[in-house]
Amino acid sequence: MSKHNTRKWVALSLLLAMLSLPACTSGTVNSTLTSGTPSKDAAATDASLRALDASAQVEPRIEGLDPVLENDALRLYISKATAEIAVVDKKSGNTWRSNPDSTEDKLASPYLKGKLSSQISFVYLTKSGQNKDYDSYNNSVKFNQFEIKQADNGVTVTYQFGDPQKGLESIPQKISKERFEERLLKRLEDPADQEQLKVRYKLNEEQGIYERREIPKAVVKKLLAIFEKAEYTEEDFAIDNGEGDGGGAAEESVKPKFSAAIEYTLDGRDLIASVDTSTITEDTPPYRIHSISLLENFGAAGQKDDGYLFLPDGSGTLIRFNTGNIQAQPILIPIYGEDSSIYVNEKFNTLEPNRLPVFGMKKNDAAFLAIIEQGEALAKLSADISGRLHEFNTIAAQFIILPKDEVRLSNNEIMHKTPKETYKGNLKIRYSLLSGDEADYSGMAASYRTYLEKADGLTKLKAEGDAPFYMELVGSIPKKKNLLGFPYEALVPLTNLKEAEQLVDQLHGKQIQNIRLSYKGWFNEGLNHTIASNIDMDNVIGSKGDWKRLVEKLQKTGGGFYPDAAFQHIYENSGKFSPSKDSAQYISRRYAKIYEFDRAAYFRHNELLSHYLLTPRKLNSTVSGFLSDFKKLNPGAISLRDLGSELYSDFRRNAEVTREDAKRIVTDQLEAISEMSPSIMVNGGNAYVLPYVSHILNMPQKSNEYQLAGESIPFNQMVLHGYIEYAGKAYNMADEQDIRESVLRSLETGSNVYFSWFYAEPSVLKDTRFSYLYSNDYEQWFDEAVDAYGEVNAVLRQVRGQSMIKHEKLAERTYKTVYESGLTVYVNYSDAVVHTDGVTIEAHDYIVKGG
């Protein structure tokens, strides 16, 4: 069964399981088992799950918390006083709490101690676009405004946010003269009260309206008491608030009020926490929730704890606890990279995106891996160490449910805009609890790998044959030419199909058989082709007969031919693409156009357009049109330039597409593509494409090396090795262009050899936009490529189809990688000989043992 068909059966099984589930509803504190609205958590099918009464005789007892739920592996406790939760791992005895004990924290202010005690917090927007924040302790629990409801398969905590005491917002701004005198003054018996009311309002004789003056904060309570004496009701307030120009309390005087609920359940060794944003209420317009942080203090590690935070930054990174490095900025990074439909005017560097929706923590002899199961396309990951604001090391996810952007109206005036609709859907995080030998980043990788096997049907590769050699070739590019003084552009070949075949023959002659050839620039006007809604094969690359011969030659020796297409990037504003209809839009309603950036000044070049972003709504018809023409050329394989690496919104009025919507659209297209071409190659490898792909190029090989982060780890590679073939950057396109360094990196991370080439003379690139390809002349690299492949393949062919079960740093720039067969690779990047773990590794060298 293919990967995508396996995924269908997994999804169907989960759906059927979901339909049989009982569920919980919010209400008052109650330990009685009840049923209610069906849970949307299709994964909570643990047959051993059972509710517990607060009086249940269980060990351990946790002071202030009651047992409410357990299965064979875990037990969940909750505080009916603070809504704090704790989870006990029955086997190891480890306890994970949603909140730390901050009573002895000497750094945190009382307000921050309250935030440390919260389970959910959010940032809301004022009418002017300013950020304000609420958290479940300071703005709900402190006022006893929460409810706990226990059910047979989970616990729901519903919070009411906002100060319950009335304030200035309850005093009308305008009252008609008649109502002021008849409804208020005549009902007040005390002349002092009447006088106080007159002092606080001024009569606008022209309009016949009493208007509220500026009222000092100290007087608000006294004035509210006078309104109560006059038996002034909410109905009265509604009438008066509608007088004059529509009334309405001034924005700064309204106390924002919201409600939100967290649902908890257990599944095997996992705690699941979720928030259904469709049930959130926003009771005080114009205030709207911008972002939600869920369990942002879960597992918070103190200054006496040992361990690290794990982020999937690039290939993965670790942040050691309590380093004192508070001059470095806290980390906040988006899952799947930045949303390209959010306007950017400056770009200081190019970062490796997070490809996997996970994060984790190792704390002493325990660890957890958090998997964002739903809403991950909206998520950002935050991490910080102790010593900055408080004494704890924390890591969490924040979900942007209402994006915002700045729109410049003039040189001196900026307006903040948001989409019309807030995201309505589930936000869900699964916390997998680890202990013993699995409580490190290798264990986290194994946990996520197992999850992908169960949830997405990921299957092992066949453990046979040579490792793939990835060769990217550019077919044709447009070049400026001149005829009788008239400039024009014409396609010129960089590597035609016959030349590609010659390169394949040369590699075969060097005993390189498993060649995976990604071929760019073959249709619709070259490398930066027009919209891929149809196929017009470029004549300069050769004939269909040449195409067929090349495909057969590659397949005969176990390789493959992967014609490349970009579906989301529209490089040319051709007749078949209309920006007004087909382009995604920024929040400002301008077309989403991506420009090149000046690397020195950081500003974008407004005269150097890179591409438009196709609206995700148009993706289905574009892919369908392409596949209709591709049937005649289909080699059973395809390279997707952008579908595996970029995810963006569309803020077009009345047709908004969130990143979560776009993710579903992309996976639908991958399903359709995989039916025709089962072997799919992508760049980057965002998590949602993994069930469909066979090859990933340009997988991050290291982290972005933020100042706060300590070291890079090959987490992505540890998860996917043996399941999906992958490579990092092309050896000749790597920053250092050091072949030895790239070979060592391949051996440490299990990454295959990859080169990007063209066949023609480099002088062809003159007077084109493709000068960055100068280093891709194949003749400069061919011999080194053959040698590099021979060295890497000798090791990696032994571990094809095997999981990478352990990775660790042994010394500075020296690493150890272990595969499930026991084969161990030691890599030394340093300039000195290293003696460690019973082996001696020469400088810039490696050793292979076992297997």
C-alpha cells in the first residue's frame, strides 16, 4: 500500500474511533461523570482511560490537587482552586506540572508570578492595534471566574477573563436631556447625589444631550453607586449608549471580557491539551484576540534543574538551562517559516525555517516531546532561560489566530489592519512523556518517528542498494539578446536533454547507478516559468524522444527522472495569470509580490521582482491543468519546487485563506499528484508533506545558531532516516563550498550527496538574472562529486532503511551517530586529533565501527 493510501486508512480509522467517543462539557466544579458535546480529539481512543473521583485512593497524593483521570500509563490531577494540572508517569514516578512553584522566586514581580501560574494566556488587540495581554491566573482564577467539568474521557476548564467589577465603561458617555432629568435626577432623593451627577456631566444645549466629562479614577466607584441608587439598569445603559452619535464607551475605559476553555485528556503515555477557538467568546468589541499561548509554563525548570530545551530550529537546536546568557534575546520562531503574505520591507538575514511542529524539554532524568497536532501552521515557538524575568527555563507554543499588519497611510501615519475573520478551529498539543534512557533528544526523535508511523502511515524504506546521488540540472533560461538594435529575450539551453544523458553516462561510467535527476527549466519559458496550469515544453531542451530515452536510462539503473515545477511561485505576469484574480493578497489588500533584498542594506529591491504568490484558492485548478498535460510525459516521478517548503495565507476580502486552510489545500494537491507520480521530490520538507514524499532536498543541516541556543542537532534527520531519502544543500551551493566539510556533514547526519549543475559554458549566463549559477558549471565539480559519493555511499549504503537511534556530542566539533544495526559513525570537524569514546579520530576525518 502506498504512503498516501496508508494515510487514508489511518484517517478513516481515527474518524470511526472519534464517532464512538463520549465527551465532556464545561460547567461548575463537578466530579460526576457526564456526557456532552462529542470531542473533536480523534486520537483520544485509549481503552484504558477512566475517570477518577477526588476521593480515589491513589498514590502519589499531590497536595492541593485531586486525581481526575487515568489510564494504564498516566494519571492526571487538577487543582479546583487554581486549575493547575499535574501528570504522573506511573512507571517512572515522574511528575510534570503545568505551573512551577514561584513563591520563592526573587526575580518575578507579583504580576509575573501570576503569569507563571496560568494555563492559558493571550494577546488581544485594541481598536488602534496595540497589544494587551490577559492570562488565566491574573484575569480569571484570581477572580474565581473558572469552571471545571469532568467527563469520562477528559476534563474541561472554562475561564471567564476580565475584571468582574464595574468600571468607567458602565457609566454612559451621553444621555438625552429628558432621560438625564427624568430617569436619573428625579430618582435620586439626596441633593448631594444630584449635584454630583450634574458635576460629572455637561449639557450640550444645541443637541439636547448631557455629555460625560473626564472622570478621575478615584470618583468612578462613587459615581457607580449613585447610578445604582437610581436603579439604573443594563437596559437603560443600552438605550443611552445608542443616543447621539451612537455613543459607546471610550475604548480605553472598557474592561475587555473573553471566555475560553482548555480540554485535557490522556492517550497512552501522552497528555493532550486543546482549545477550540470556535467556542471562544469576545464580549467587548472592538477588542479581538490576536494570539493564544497554551500551557506556556508546562514543565518549567528551575535554577537547580539540569537539562535543556529543544527547538526544531533548522535541523534542531538545544538551549541549556541556566546559562546566564540573558544578554541574548529570547527566541520566538514560527513553524514552517514566516507567512509570506505578511508584508516585509526589511530582511536582515535568511533563516532556515522550522520544518517540524514539535518542541521539547529534558529535565534531569525525564523529558517530554510536545507535538502540535492541530493549528501548527498558526504557531510560533517561544523559549527562554532563567534569570531574565523569573527563575525558570520555559518553552511553549503561541498560536496567531488573528494576524495583523501595518499599513502606512503617509510618512507619519500608520494604521494596523487585521483580517475580517478570526481563525475558527482546534489548537491541540500532545505531550509525550519520556523517562530513563529515552529522556534526551534522541528519545524525542524516536517518539516523533513512532508518532508519524501511527498518525501518517510513514513506512520504512527497503534496505538494499546504493544510496541515491542527487543531481539537479537547469534546462533553459531566458537571455537578453539584440536584433538590429532591438532588444528581446530568448530561451537558451544550459543543459539540454541529450547533454543530461551524457552526464548520466559519465556518472554510470564511474559506477554511480542510483541517480535521482531533478530537471528544472523545461517548460513554459525556462527556469522561472509562467504559471504551471498547462505544459508547453521548451523546444531548446530537445524532443520528447530525448526525454523518453533519458527517463528509461535512469530507471534502468535504479534511478529516476524528476521534472521540476513551481506551483505557488508565479515568476512571470503572463496572460494566463492575472494578479487581480489569481494573486494572494497582503492584509493591506495589495498583491503579494516577493522582491529580492539588498544583502548589504537589508531593504528590498522594488525593481527586482522575484515572484508573485498564487492564491491557494487557485492551486487546485492549476495543478489539475498541469497534470492533464503531464500525463503524456509522466516518468512516474516529479520534483515540486515550492509545495514542500512554503505555506502562506491569502487576505483577500471575502475570500480569506488561513495558513491552516492553505495546508489542507496543499495536501489535497499532493494526494492528486501522488496518484499520478508516486515518487515525489520536494525542497525543505514541511511536516504535512511527509506522508506523500520519497525524497527531500535542501533539508536543514544545522540550526540558525541563535545566541541563546547552544548547539545544532540533526533532529529532522534522526526522525526521517530510513523512511525518506534526503540531502542538505547542494555541495557546490553550500556556504563554505568545502567538499570535505560536506562529506563529514553527510556522514554525521545520514544525508545523501547532492550537486546542482549545468552543462553549457558559464559565459551563457552573461546578460541574464541567473549569475548566481556561475558556480554550477559541472566540469568544476565532477571529479570531486564522484569521490565524495564513493566515500559517503560506502557508509550510507550499509544503513539504508535503518533508523538513526542515537546522536551525541562527544567533544567540541566531534559527534557520534548510531544506527539500529549498531553501526556507529564518529565525525571530527576540528583541526586537532580527538581521543574519545575509546577511538582516535584524526582532524577533519571520521571512523566507522560496528554494523
